[in-house]
Amino acid sequence: MGSHAKRIKTFWLIWDRVGIVAIFLFVAVIFAILEPRVLQPDQLLSVLNRSSWVAVAAIGMTFAICSGGFDLSVGSIFSLSGCLLAKLIMDNGLSTGTAMLITLLVALCCGVLNGLLITKLKIQPFVATLSTMLVFGGVVQTYTKNIGTRIDTEQYERGLSWLGRGAIFGFIPSKIFVVVALFILAIAVYRNTGFGIKVRAVGSNDLAARTSGINADSILVIVYTLTAVTAAMASMLYTSTMQSASPGAGSGFELDAITAVVLGGTALSGGKGNLAGTFIGAFLVAFTKMCLNFISAPEAMHVIVTGAILLLALSISGIKLITQRVVT
């Protein structure tokens, strides 16, 4: 390998570790020029809190993309889970724990359905999850009659208030503790278990993985189940923070989750994930939205900027792939 090729390889190795930080600093500098208040500690803490639900959903999305696919239905599952949780508590009088358990079971069924469509009917992940996105979205609108649900204070204080607005040791937000614990668990599973190894193998080369004896179909069903369950967990964090649920809460949420994952360094081609980068990517997505609110940008601008950041990440990934092919 020549010196030029070594320099390119070294550059991309460094970029894989600190690239997301460089992108964040670039975005932060631009918005700090427009509105210096965005870098105040209390604002950054608020962003960390609001990035929690994107971060949790992005855990499952990381595994999905690493396996060679992705899940467009997480936004609809997010809306369905939040509305189901709120209505089970308010309309059916269930305890918070029971309502959460039922919500997770419903999300699990949604994920299994996605997995079976992809593995047994051989439908491409994009088409399968696009279809279920529409189905789940229609279900939540029918279930709620397109009307949101607010959780009464008395019911809210029985469990959701601790998750949404509580603190551990008086200063660590409860949901941040939950998010960090979930990421530590996810990183351990990804790096140190047979499941993590098999996900990477399937994402790298599905045929080779199957030839080597890996039950790729089972792995993919588990992956899409995980994606749906983490979307439901994310919705619980959101609902417990807002003390309400809306059938439109998950609109565009899948874009935020995918953006966080790709920004974090997970390869869209599959086989390589970066959960630590995903966490920072989720923070960057929430930070960008907060900054746009500060400068009173219209909602359309939120979508444009999020899309532009995603396009930047994809472009960098494409350039990396091209340069690596040239030097090898």
C-alpha cells in the first residue's frame, strides 16, 4: 500500500471516530453566530432531554441499518404506542405498568409483522415498512378518531411523571439515565454477543451468512422487532414528558431516527454500526431543531435542514466508499 493510500485510510479511520463531532461543531458554530443563546448550558441540557426519544428509537434503527435494511414504520409505531399508552391509562383505567406492558406487546407484534413480511414473503424492507407505516398510521387515526389524549395530573403522577420529569440524585434527569442504560446494554449486545456478530454478518453479506449456517431470517425478525419495541419505548419517553399523546406525534420521526444513525457513522450498505455515534447523532438532530426554533424558522425549514444534514452524511459516506475503492 502506497503512502497516499495509507493517508486516505488513516483519514477515514479518524473520521469514523470523530466525524460526527466535527459535524456537530460545524452546525453549532453556524447557529451560534445566528443566535448565541443556543450554546447556553441550560439550553444544551434541554436538548439532551429532548434528544432522548430520538436516541432510543435510533438504537433499534442502528441494528436495522446494520443488518442491511431500515424501518420506515417507526414513526407510525411511535404515534400508535403513545396514543395506546395514554388511552389505556385514561379511558380504560389501567395502571401505568400494565399500560406500558400492553403497549410494548403491541409494538412487538408490529415488529414481528415487519420481520415476517421481509423474511417470509421476501418483500424489500423499504416496501414492507412503507406499507406498514401507512397501515399503522391508519390504525392510530381510527383508534383515536384523530384526537389526542391528555393524561390527567392524578394519573400522570402515578408513574409517568418520574420517567418524564423526574430526577435521580436530584439532578440527573430520569429519562437520560434510562437512555444511557439502554445504550450501554445495546453496545454490549452489539459488540459482545452472538446476536451482534450475526447482525453484522447478515448486513455485510446475506448469502455468505446463510451459507455459513446463520439463520438470517430469525435474526432479521428479531432486528425488526427490536426496532418496533425501541420506537414504543421512545414514545413512552415522549408521552411521559409531554403528559399527552397525539396521532400525529410521529410524523417524520422515522427521518429523525435514520438521520441520527447515518450521522453517527453506521453504514447504509450494512455490516457496520456505531451506537456511540448514534447517540451523538440524536443529540445533533435535537440541537438543530432547537436552534431552528430559536431563530423562528418555519416548519418547512426544519424538514429542509434535517434533510440537508442527512444528505451531508450520505455524501460523506459515498465519498468514503469511492476513495476506498480507488486506493484498494
